[in-house]
Amino acid sequence: MEGGVFSAQGQKPTYLLLLLHIFLLALLPFKAISSPKTQAEALLTWKNTFASAPPSLTSWSLTNLNNLCNWTAIVCDHSTKQVSQIDLSNFNISATLTHFNFTPFLNLTQFNLYGNNFTGPVPSAIGNLSKLTTLDLGDNSFDKIPVEIGKLTELKYLSFFNNFLRGTIPYQLSNLQKVQFLILGANYLFETPDWSKFSGMPSLTYLDFSLNSLDSEFPEFISKCLNLTFLDLSGNSFTGQIPPQVFTILGKLEFLNLTNNYFEGPLPSNFPKLKHLHLAQNHFGGPIPEDIGLISGLERIDLRTNSLEGPIPSQLGLCTNLTYLALASNHLEGKIPSSIGQLRELKYLGLRNNSLNSSIPSELGLCTNLTYLDLASNFLSGELPVSLSKLTNIVVLDLYGNSFTGPLLPSLVSNWTEMFSLQLQNNTFGGNIPAEIGLLTKLKVLYLFQNKFTASIPSEIGNLEDLIDLDLSGNQLSGPIPSSIGQLRELIYLNLGENSLNSSIPSELGLCTNLTNLYLTSNHLEGKIPPSIGQLRELQYLDLHMNSLDSSIPSELGLCTSLTYLDLTSNHLEGKIPSSIGQLRELQYLDLHMNSLDSSIPSELGLCTSLTYLDLTSNHLEGKIPSSIGQLKELQYLDLYKNSLDSSIPSELGFCTSLTYLDLTSNHLEGKIPPSIGRLRNIQHLDLSNNSLSSSIPSELGFCTSLTYLDLSRNQLSGSIPLTLSNLANIQTLNLSNNNLNGPFPPEICFPFLENHDFSNNNLTQDVQKAPEDTFVGNSGLCGDARGLTRARNSEKKNNKVIIGVLVPVCSISVVAITIALILMFHKKTKCALKKINSTAQNFENFESMILQEEVKFTFGEVVKAIEDFHEKYCIGKGGFGRVYKAELLSGQVVAVKRLNMSDSNDIPAINLQSFENEILTLTNVRHRNIIRLYGFCSRRGCIFLLYEYLERGSLGKALYGVEGVTELGWATRVKVVKGLAHALSYLHHDCSPPIVHRDVTVNNVLLESDFEARLSDFGTARLISANSSNWTHIVGSFGYMAPELALTMRVTDKCDVYSFGVVALEVMMGRHPGDLLESQLSESSQSMKEDNAELFLKDLLDERLEAPSNELAKAVVLVMSLALACIRMRPGSRPTMLYVAQKLSAQSLPSLPLPFGMLTINKLMGI
């Protein structure tokens, strides 16, 4: 029994030993998993998934399994011999982390994959690496942050910089209480997280969320990160003001970058330890705080492109550690403070594009470390202080666009020997260009254009052998072009135009073999074009127009095979056009007009298949138009006016299907107009007048439906006018006069404004009742009421009596039937669409009447109540037709109410109520997305009230001349506004029956929606006109927008609206009213206009507050400007219709530019 007891008791220790044994066996697998061999095998398995393993990882191999700690990129713990660090940064590996087994690496402390091409997600298993202190996955293509990273509580460094992260930032990252560096910059984090879920991160010193698309207000959790020294939120869409407590709490901040966001409000200034302050490209406003000078450690300040105003505080001079100060593109004014001279460490000073005035303080010369000084585009004046000669380290000096005067002193220039770029253009510097300019041997850019420099170009300029860009145009320079210019072998751009240079073009120019742009326009150069110019194989733009060059065009020009632009106009060139010109396969623009060139047009010109513009007018060319010209499929503009070309028009011209402008006027062309001309579906301007063309007008002309101008006058054309011309719906000018056309005038050709059509001096017959004066003079067979025609007599031939006897009753019955039908239809439509209350009286003085649209859910009484019976406090404007009130109804709807006082308004004709109601019935049916909706009207106590839709943003004028004109009205938005206005007017003119003429189109009558969609307003007081009747009235409109013919004829037509539209379009693009430009159009002489607008570049007209447009946007701006200029033509009939304008602005493809944008002139856009 005792033995039994002993045995039972003896089993207890054995049982315990068994349990311990089982536990130890359970631990064995974990130990095996974490062995160096297991880690090596896991790494090899991962390596085998690499797209291409780099040679540097050859040590990772099966034969080297037992030497893991010596593998490339691997660091082991000395005691355990297990991997503690993996550093594969910049190994150029393409792979994923999906096949990486994290389990054997639970003791990993550093994992660095920076600078590879890892893609896909980061596996959630990474959250098991609990000992990680450094995780750098930057510069890869990972696409998602796993929330499990929030478990890595030992992390001190976390970077996902420059990946493809999408989605949101997980709030679990704020669990990393030990993290010091958190870098998520340069990703695609569009979804803004709920910042309230983020907790403070007390260890965080470096936070980078830059270059994402975060769009919230300032993240509140940042203010809880008390140890931050570096904060970068740049390149996002953060909005609102920075909370004031941030300024005081983040007292350790040394680097703050909020560039390129939408922050607003005052500038922060009380970061005592700040060294770098970058707040550029935001909406910060107000003055630069004076106490910014108390931040004595500041080294860099960048406040560019905000809305800062007021003076530059003199206290900035206390920031003596400053090396970089950028305040460009604000609204700063006043003087540059003299205290700036205290900034002895300053290397960069950028103050361009402000409103600074007065002169440059001489103390600026004390900033002897300056390498970059930019004061361009201000209102600075006076002479350059001599103290600037102390800036011996200056590399870039930009002073353009000011009003500086005086000479460029030799003592200044001679000390700037480190200069790389010198830009003094668009000032009023005078005197000679000093010879000491030749000492600036490091100079690459020299811009002195648009000043008043005189005397000759110094030969020492040839010493600037590194020069790339040289522009001395627009001065008063004289004498020869120095031959030493041939020493500038690196020169790419040379512009000496618009001076008084004489003598010949030096042959040494041919040594500048890197030249791509050469402009010598508007000088007094004479002699030959040197053959050596053929050595310029890189030349793309050559412009020698308006000189006195003579002799022939050198055949060597054909060697300049990179040429895209060649302009030799207005010289005395003679002889043949060289056949070698056919070698210029890249040529797009060729203009040789106003010379004395003779012989025939070379057939080789057809080899220039890139040509879009060809002008050979006003020469002595003779012979045939070569058929090879039909190979120019890209040609848009062809002008051969005023030569001696003979023979027939080649049918091959019909292959030039891109043509929009064709002028063969004043030659000796004969034979038929080729039917192939009907293939020119894009042609807008066709002038074949003053030739000897015969036979009939081809019916195929009717296929040219884009035509706005067609002149076939002064030829020997015969036969009848083809009925197909009635297809030319866009035609503005049609001249068939002085031919031998016969037969009846086709009634199908019924154009609304015949004053721009001339059929005189032909042999046309038929009765034309309503025709403008002189249109049909000289057609003895025509009769009618117009001047020059005989009236129809009762004693006509018997067959005419029979025809009239039959037609009159039939037409009369038809007209009566159609009239009755239209009245019934209109009455029914009105009854269904509108509700009309109380419309029986005929007198405004004692009658209450209202017409509202059916769907309107408010009453006029509610409107009156909302504005307290038209109390002045609700008045929001005074327009050309009365006062406007803003009514906020109880339903929340907001409407605009226009009050017209009939007793003292001269703008509204005295009409009876019924007549006015009929107009309102029509106007309330106007429905168009670009027209403000008219809800209806009410008359009460001698007043008329019009109820309109209300838009909060206000008028185009307010936006254009306010802050929005720069910040929100970019080129794309301005084009959109003009397009919307064009569609509105096109609808009123061409889709309403009867047509509606607005009569007061101005920038203040165009309202803007929140997305800047244009909405035309104030049309409710317009007079309606019918398409076939005159509308004589008193002058209505706004000064500066009214068509000039109104003052003479008192006749309101849709062409008056077209003119006003053109003015508004120009104003939108120019950023100012185009008064001077309009005055230059008042002359009917195209030669006068040409002289007035000579060399007036488009880029100089555009709103200077915006950067010049480029690429597709430049094409759109050019299209708007060319259409606007067409709309302000003096002769109403030569203006396009709004339908045509709207169609052109809505075309899917934009016409290519005939010239580089910067070279386009107003004359080119006007076709002069």
C-alpha cells in the first residue's frame, strides 16, 4: 500500500516534466523560423521574384547560405547573428513586397527600399515588425498605406515619399508616438482624412505632406505636435486661414513651407526660431507684418504670388541672416526701403511684378553678395545708382518693364564681369551702348530692346562669345551691323529690328551657325541678302521685312532647311523667286509681298508641303499659277493680289482643302473659274475680282458654305447666277458687279442685309422690290423700288400680266392663311406657357398687370414685401434702363427686380400696355443657358418691373477689374466667357422669332455663374425687330460699346450687337477697354489702319497681368482676338454674324497659328 502511495506520488514530477517537454518542443519551430538559414532562404525566395536582380546581389545565393551576415545590403545583430537591417536603397529593383515573407524578420530594426521600382500594396504583415525604428519605402510605386503600420510603435523614421499612394492617410499613423520623421510627400492622396481622429505626435519633428491633393483647412492635429521643427504642406489645396494658436504653439518651427495652396488671411510672423518661410502662391493678403524683423534667424523668405499690399517694411533690414528674399507678384507699393542695404548676406532679391515706385536706393549697392536681382515690371524710375557697380558677384539683373532713364554707365557695366543675364528692356534708357559691354564675357542673355539707345552697336559686342540671346530691337541705333557679330558662335536668337541701322547685312553673320531666330526688320538696310546666310542650317525664323534690300533673293537660302518662317516683305528685291526655295520642306510661313519680283512663280514651291501662309502680293510676277500649288494641303492663306499672272486658275487649287483665305485680285487671269473650287469647304474669304475671267459662275461655289466674303466683280463672267449661292448662309459680302451676268435674279438668294451685296452693272432681269440702294444699278432688265431701277409698269408684256394675275391672288391667300395659323399657334402656346393676371386696362398710370411664367412659384406681392416696397438698402445697381434690387423670398429663392420708371426714362419708348405685354410674352419664352432668365413683369403706378434670375458672383466687369481678374480669370476662363456670350447673342439673333437685338452689350450686362459661365442680362428692355423690316429708334446703349453707325443712321440692327460683342471680347482679353484700338478703326482707309497698327503685336495688347498663353490656349486666344477684330469693322455689313462667331468658337479643332504667337501682329489678325 505504501508502495502504491509512493508510486502515485512519484508520477507527479514525471507529469510535470512531460508538460515542460511538450512546451519546449512547441517552441522549436519558432526558433527554426528565425534561424539565419531560414532568413537566407526567405531572402532568396524573394530575390527570385525580382524582374531582374541587380549584379550587386550576387552574394545572395544558395552556395552562400551560411554567410548571410556578409551578404550585400544585409546587417546582422552581433549577438544573435540574425538580420537586423535590410538596406536595398537605390538598387534599381523591380518587384513587389507581396512575395516577401516578413515572419522570419521579427527582429528587423531598419528596412530601406528607397529608390527602386517596387509596385503594388504594402502587405499588412509589415505590422508584425514590431521592432522597426526605420522604414523608408520612398521613391517607389507603392499604391496604398496599410493601417497596420500604426502598430509599429517603435518607429522613429517613416517615409513613403514619391510613390503612387492613393486614397486617404490612415489616422492610425498618429499612433506612432515615437516617430520623429513622417514623410508622405509627392503622392496622389486625394481623399482628405478626418483630421479630428488624429492625435498629437509629441516626438514628431519633421512632417512632409507636400505635393498631394489634400483640400481641407489646416490640419488641427499639427498644432498638437509641439516639437515640430520642419513642416511642409506645399503643393496641395489647403484652404482657409491658419489658426492663430499655431503661431504660438509651434515655437520650435524652423522650416515652414505652405507654397501653392489656397491659404488666406494675414501672414504669420511670430515663429521666433524660423529660418525658412515659404508661403508663395497662396491668397495671403494685407501688409507684410513689421514684426517679421524680429525673426532674426530668417535665412529665406518666399512670399511670391499672393495678394500682399502696402509697403515693404523697413524692419526687414533687421533680418541680417537673409540670403533669399522673394516678394514678386503681389500688390506692394511705395519705395524699396533703404534698410535693404543691411542685408549683407543677401544673394537673391526678387521684387518683380508689383507697384513699387521711386528710384533704386543707393544702399542696395551694399548687398555685395547679391547674385540675382529682379525688379522687373514695377513703376521704378530714375537713373541706376552708381553704387550698383559694387555688385561684382551679380549674375542675373532684370530691370525690364519700368521707367528707368539715363545712360548705361561704363563704370557700372565694367564691374559686372560675372553677369550671366542682363535684361533692361522696356525702359527709357538712353545714350550709347557702352563699349565696356564687351567685358561681360560670361553673358548669355542681353536684352536692351524697347529703350532709347542711340549711336552704333559697339564692335566689342563680338567679345561676348558665350552669348545665346541678343535683342537690341526697338531703339534708335544707327550705323552698320558690326562684322564682329560673326564671332558669336553660340548665338541662337538675334533681334536688331526697329532701329535705323544702315549699310548692308554683314556676310559674317553666316558664321553664327547656331542661329535659329534672326530678325532685322524695320531698318534701313540695303544691298544684297548675303549668300553666306545659307550656312545657317539651324535657322528657323528669318525676318528682314521693311528694309531697302535689293538685288535677287539668293538661291543659298534653300540651304536653310530648318526654316519655318521667312518674311522679306517691303523691300526692293527683284528677279526670280529662286527654285531652291522648294528645298525648304519645313517652311510654314512665306511672305514676299511688296517687292519687285518678276518672272513666274516656281513650280518647286509645291514641294514646301508644310506651308500654311503664302503672300506674294504687289510684285511683278507673271505667267501661270503653277499647278503644283495644289500639293500644299496645309495651306490656309494664299494671296497673289496685284501681279501680272495670266492664263487660267489651275483646277489643282481645289486640292488645297485647308484654305480659308484666297485672293487672286488684280491679275490677268482668264478662262473659267474651275469647279474644283467647290472643294474648299473651309474657305472664308475668296476674291477673284479685277481679272478677265469668263464663262459662268460654277454652281459648285455653293458648296463653300464657310464663305463670308466673295468678290467676283470686274470680270467677264456671263450666264445666270447659280441658285446654289443661296447655300452660303454665312456670307457677309457678295460682290458680282461689273460682269455680263444675265437672266432673272434668283429669288432664292434672300440675304438679310443686302447693303453688302453688289450685283450692279450686269444684264440681270426680274422685278426686285426691296433692295438697298445701288445694289442693282446698271441692270436694265431689273425693275423695282431701289435707286437705279425702273419701277414695274402696268403695261408690261402680256405674259407678265398673266403671271402676275395668277401669282398675286395665290400669294395673298397664302399670306392670309399663314398669318391666321401663326396667330392661332402663338395664342395657344402663350396660353399654355404663361399665366396672365389682370390684363384689361390700357394705361400705365392706373393699371396693375402681371405676366409670369407658369412654373414660377411666387407672387409679385411677395417680391415687393421682400424688398420693403423698393427700399434703397436692397438696391444693388443702377443699369442703363433703371435700378436693380435684390429680393430674398421666404422660400429661399433670390430674384433680381429691375424697376423702370416710365415717367422719367428716356430709354423706354411710350408704348401702350398691350404692345409691351406682347414683347414680354416673347421674352419670357427665351430659354438659353447663357441668358439670364426673365420670370415676367408687372406694371404698377407708372412703373414697369422686370423679374430676373439672380446670380451672386455679379458682373463680368466686376470680376475683370477686381482681384478675380488675375486669380481666377485665366485665359481658358476668358475664352469660355466670350464663347458663352457669343452663343447668347447668336440665340437672340438667329433662334428667336422675331429676332431680338439686345442694344446694350457691355461687360456690366454679362453676369457670371460660380463656374464663370457667362449669362447675358438686361435683354428685357431690348426692342424686337423683324428680319425683313427696318427698326428706326433713338440711340440706346453705353458709351464705348455703341456701333459707330448709330450716331449717323439711328438704325438699330443685329450688327450693332455684333460690334458691342467685339468690344467686350477685346476688353476681356486686354484687361482694359480697347478705346485706342477702336479709334484706330474709325478710318475707312485700310492703308491708314495698316500704318496705325504697324508692328502692333498681339502679345502687347493682351492683359499684362497674365502670363502669355501657349500651345492650344494660344490658338484659342488668337481665334477670339481675330473674331473680335472682325466684329468691330467700320462697315456693318463686313462684320460676321453672331451665328458664325459662335460656330467658330465652338469648333472642335482650332486653326493653327500662321506665325509664332509672339510675332503675331494686329494687321495679320485683321488680314490687312
